[in-house]
Amino acid sequence: MEPVPFDPDRHAADVETMVMRGGKRKYYRFRASRHYGGIVTADVVGCSFLCAYCWNYGRNECPEKYGKYYAARDVVAKLAAIAQIKGISQFRMSGAEPILGTASFDHLLQVARAGRFIIETNGLVLGYHPELVDRLKGKDVAVRVSIKGWDTESFERLSGAKAKFFEYPFIALKRMIASGINAWPAIMGDLFGGEGICQLKERMDAMDIHTHIETEYLERYPFVIGNLKRRGWLTGT
């Protein structure tokens, strides 16, 4: 892993070569989870960011060491089998970034045929390559865009990516909403705090982005606390 801050677009392309092979993507787990009222989850490795609070930090730091390659049709079969057992009709990828470039995006669209699909993304690639957003139109998907900061400084410290890439998730979010795609931002509430949330709302208003903000809260694993301290977020916690 290159030192932070890094160029996340270049990093995404590099990671995609590690986690994609002939249309197959690396996965390390398939499971049902309680999120969204019940959802079948396919956990992947490989991300364009390296967020200080990521619960899957180790696998995303070294994606070449983890997971097994699966074709989209085999992923769909695994998801469908779990869905039938658990009586669940929603699906997602989690643990890493599903959209690293064209190859992983093509794979995602094939997996999304499993049924009602929630795309959890940091929005970088969709904002940097907005033509990809158009390929989501008419699909049975909803898109949750994880926003990593309220300004360039907080973005760089949280995501590990260079500050100049801060705007691209917002570009993606605006384009999706304008295209009629169900999309919304999600934030880590206890890291943003009241002031950060206010600044985020001001930025969204200025960009004419009008939708609800989903708030989640930090999983305080020891390695997460250590990462946050190293990035200057926490002292003595």
C-alpha cells in the first residue's frame, strides 16, 4: 500500500487488477445480515480509499492476500441460496468498494441481477467517470454513497486519498439524483459531529443536492482506534 495521501483514481485502477481476473472478482464471505431490515451480503476486498475507520482495513490494505475469485453467476447463485433460506429479498456487496473501474462495474451489474440491490459505494469512480452513472438508470438498485468528510482536510485525513478528490462523491450523488436513481449520502456521525454535519448540509444545498443523510456510528475496534489516532483524529480515547 502506498503512503497516504494517495491518488485514489490511480489506486483504484491498481487494486482492480488485483481483485478482478477475467470477469471474476475476489470475495471472502457470503452471509445474511440485519442491515436494511435484512439483506444478503457478499463481502469483497479491494478499495479506492483506505479509510481510518474501516472495519475491513487489513483486507483492503493487502487485497492480494485475501479472498477467492468468483464469476458473477456463481455469486448470484450463492446469494439466492442464502436468500431462500433466510426469506430475504435484498442484496448488496460490502467490505470494500464495488466500483473500482469498468471491469468491476460490469461485474457488479451482473451480480445486481440477483434482485433488489443496494450499492454501497464511496462514489469516487462514479463521480470521476460520471458516464457510468447512466448505466444504472432503469436498474433495480439503490445507491448509498459513503461521504468521508465535510471538507478537503477531513476527507484527506479520513479516507487517505488526496484532498483534491473530495468533490467527486458529490458529483456522483448529484448526477444520480438528477437521473432519477434512488441515492443518498451516509456519514459516520460521531466523527463528523454537529459542525461537520452542518458544513456537509451547506455543501449539499450549494450543489442543489436534496436528499436525506443516513448516519451510522463508529465500531470501536482496537485497530480502528489505532488508525484514527495515527491520522490525528483521536487522542487518549
